[in-house]
Amino acid sequence: MERIALFPGSFDPFTLGHKAIVDQGLRFFDRIVVGVGDNNEKRGMMTDTNRARLIRDIYADEPRVEVCVYGGLTGDYCRKHGILFLLRGMRNTVDYEYERSMMLINQKLYPEITTVLLFTPPEFVAISSSMIRELVSYGGDPTPLMPQNIDIKNYL
């Protein structure tokens, strides 16, 4: 049976830290679906279509990584597509507490889905999408915080 994990998030934008989690996850899973959350309540820096396009561009040469845009509950998406693992990354204790709470709720609602938590490598712990958004809003260059060969201006 193929081991498929969903790596859900807003990814506004997808950072070096996100990439590190996907790359680590490929050691454990046959396929990873990066699920770009479509949240109409949130006005992000990038459209969900452009967020998905950015991630597809990063993984253009990796057939084991797919990208989808979805709305609704993550567990419902997993059930609908036969995905039994949620892949999540943690940078710090704040992330841990949030992810632990989500995992416990998901265990109650979707007992067939296992959450796998991976630590973000130390060199990427300080990088967050919100920091990149703020940097871009002030005209800064986020290139050192983004995956290689990604120019954020092409996705805004």
C-alpha cells in the first residue's frame, strides 16, 4: 500500500522551512501532497493559485510531490482521497502546543489518520511566512529565505 501524506498549510509563501519538511518527509512517504488551504476569510499576499504554482515550480522535477488547493476540513480531504497521514512541521514549543492540540482533535474526528510531526532544521527555525510577507510589504528582498530559484515577484 502506498504511503501518502498530506502536508497542509496556507503557504503564503512557501519557505525554506516548508521545503525542509517536505524533503524530510520524502524519506518516509512514497508521495506527499502539499495541500494549499483555500481560506476565503483570509486575505493573503498571494492567491491560492499562485501559492500552488510556486510550490509546483519548486518541485517540478520531483514526481513524488503533488500540489492541490482545497477548502474545508483537512481530515475530510484526507478521507475523500484515501490519505492516512498528515505531515506537519514544528519550529518551536509554540508550534508544538498548536500541533499537539490539532493532532488530538483529529484523532477524535478522524481516528484512521496519523499525524507525523517533524522538526524544522535549526537553520530554518527563524523563517516564517509572516516574516517574509512583512519583509516584502516594506520592499525587502526575501530571496535568502525562499527556496532556490524562486523570485517572489513572479507569484504576487
